[in-house]
Amino acid sequence: MGKCTSCGAWNSFQEEVIQSSVSTASTPITTSGHKPTILSEIKTEKLNRIATGIHELDQVVGGGIVPGSVILLGGEPGIGKSTLLLQVAVSLDKKVLYVSGEESPQQIYLRAQRLNVPSNTCYIYSETNVAAIIQEIKTFQPELVIIDSVQTLKHPDIDASPGSVSQIRETTNLLIELAKQTHIPMLLIGHINKEGSIAGPKILEHMVDVVLQFEGDMQNVYRILRSNKNRFGSTAEIGIFEMVQNGLREVSNPSEIMLSGNPEKLSGVAIASVMEGIRPLMIEVQALVSTAAYGTPQRTVNGFDGKRLNMLLAIIEKRLGVKIYTKDVFLNIAGGIRVQDPAIDLAVVAAILSSLFDFYIPSSYCFAGEVGLTGEIRSVSQVEKRIKESTKLGIQKMFVPPCDIQSKSQCNVIPCTRVDQTFREIFKKQSATE
């Protein structure tokens, strides 16, 4: 440029080369002062976890929140992430700072009114600038920080919009450093993308200590809290909640809620014993088999894998000799829960055959077994836990693969080796009774 746009002078621009006064090679390396230590000589202190007052959440994170830990909670929009953490904030008898980048303090107050839990220790701070948030945390010195949500935060020195990869990585890194320095635990809410994973860089899940996933069907009231990563406990635990008018309610015994009991004695219903993490659940499998009205039969599934249903239908055709290729098959897992445990196979086959032949399977019968392609019933894990849960709910007969059972049970355990023998025996007895 020849003319200065400010003063109007010509040829007044000068080039200046800015160089660092100290070269990189001569910069001294700063160390933390730590030296290599033998593993057996490392001393540890007992972790004093913070109980949130919500038993299901404490169970999933491993017994409470570890001081200085960073927990990331992800889930679908409207599933109840903010409600859950607001319940944590008002339940704790500690100074909690709730940082909201999405809602105004008035909106949070209206939600807190629905919870009917007055709190004098929860402070609301509406801010998205991470530098201001960190300064406020250092000044305020809370005992727990909740960030809603990490995708709304922005760093003033980064020229990118909130929610971008660089913004999420930098803001989360600053918060983690602060949590480790001050030993203040932080709960971060994370959005998810259309594939169902947490939005932003994958490194976000590597950086935090615990990754929780809040799942559930928007048309149903039940929610499942899973742990995908936990540096301080097991990832096998799950927590179950029910969405009610005044917030999320803990479900201590979900099996009783998910079983209707089938008082009308209708066909097409079978009880399955499945494992969600390390918790046994008794759920109701419903099937409807009818003649196909059109050329191609329908296969409609809710809460179960559609490809696995096609495999089980092929096994029924081949191993039991039942013609089902001209039938419409509808399968539903009651309660809106999606089941991935292969032990549900036996109950799915039982419900399909019950609907096809219009035979009632007593609600005192329970099934747990994986069905193989050759028609054999394969073993499943933690059979004794399943039997114990079924006995608690009054199950009289439980059909399981052959296994060595140590504990005694009031439930009559019937070992099953092949799917054709098992169901011929069940339906033969049913027809003889009727």
C-alpha cells in the first residue's frame, strides 16, 4: 500500500520483522521434579468420594464423585441431562456452581421449581466465556461445578465458533487443568451428533475421567444411564430412571415395572431374563404373527436387532420345521428398553411360537438362553444372578442352558439343550392342560 488509510501520508509504511528474543534451542526445559518410581513403592491415599444423593448415579460412577475428577454426560436432546444434573446440584448439601451457557437463570429457576427441592447452596452463573468462568471458579471456590454445556463455551483467543473442534478441545483442557489443580470435581454436559456419539473431537472422551451416556426413548418414560468409560470404577453398572412431572425418579426394582403379568392370559408374550451391565432385569417380550396381506411379509422390531430377528426366524423354519416365511412378524420389547444381551433369544422364539400357535405361556415361566444356528441353546453369563432375580419376582420355572448352579433356589430350573425339544415339550404340556 502506498497511502496510509489513517493519516493519508504516502510511502510511510515500514516493514518490521518480529523475532523471539530467545531462540527455541536455548530455552531451558522446565520439569515437574518427578522421578521414575518403582510401581510397588507408589503410595496412594484413600479417595473420599462425594455422594450425590442420587443412588443410581452414585452406583454408575463407582460410589460417588471423586474430587478433582471431570465427568462428561452425553445424551439426546430433551432426554433429561440438565434435569439430572440440576437434581444433583439441589440435592447436595455443598456449594455448587451451575454454569449455564444455554439457558437463562430464570429458565433454570422454573425447572428447579418443578423439582420441588429448595436449595440454598446452588448458585447459577450464566456465562460462555471460559476465561471468565475459570476466574469465577477460582474466586468463588465451589465444591462442585456443573457446565451446561461444553459445546457452548468459547475461548476469547481462538478465532472459531463455539462447538468447533478447536474451541471444545481448548476449553475442556483448561477446565480439566483447573479441576486437577483445585481438586474441584466438574460435571460437563455434552451434545451428541446424529450418529449418537458425543459431538466434537474424539479426544474429548480421552481427556475426561468418566464418560456417561444417558439413553432412552422419547416416547417412553424410562431412561438408562450407562458408563462408557470410568477411571475410578466399573463400566458394567447402569442406572435406571423414570421421567415424571417433577423430574427424574430412581427405579430401584425395574423388573416389577416392566412386567405386566399378562392377567388376560394372551398368547405372544414371554418373560426374558437379561443382563444390563451387572444388573439382572426381567422384561416382557411381545410378538404378533399374522398372515401377510401383501406379497412381501413385514418384519417390524422395537427394542431388538432386526437382523437377529431374521436369523431366529430362519432357525424356527429350519430346526423346528415351522413355516413362517409367509407370515408378518412384529416384535416389541415392553418398557421401551433396547436389549443387546443374546440371552433374550430363547424368549423371542418362545413369544413368536406362542403367537403363531395361539398358545398361552404362563407368566411364571422365564427364559434365558442364546440360540445358535444349529438349534442348540448356548450358555449365558451370570446364570445364578438371573435365577435369584426371577425367584424374587415369583417365577416358578426357568428355562436355561445346562449349567452348574451352586446356590439353592425355590425356582424350578429346567436345563435346555436344543430349541426344538424344549418348545415341543412346553407346547405339548400346555395343550394337555387345556
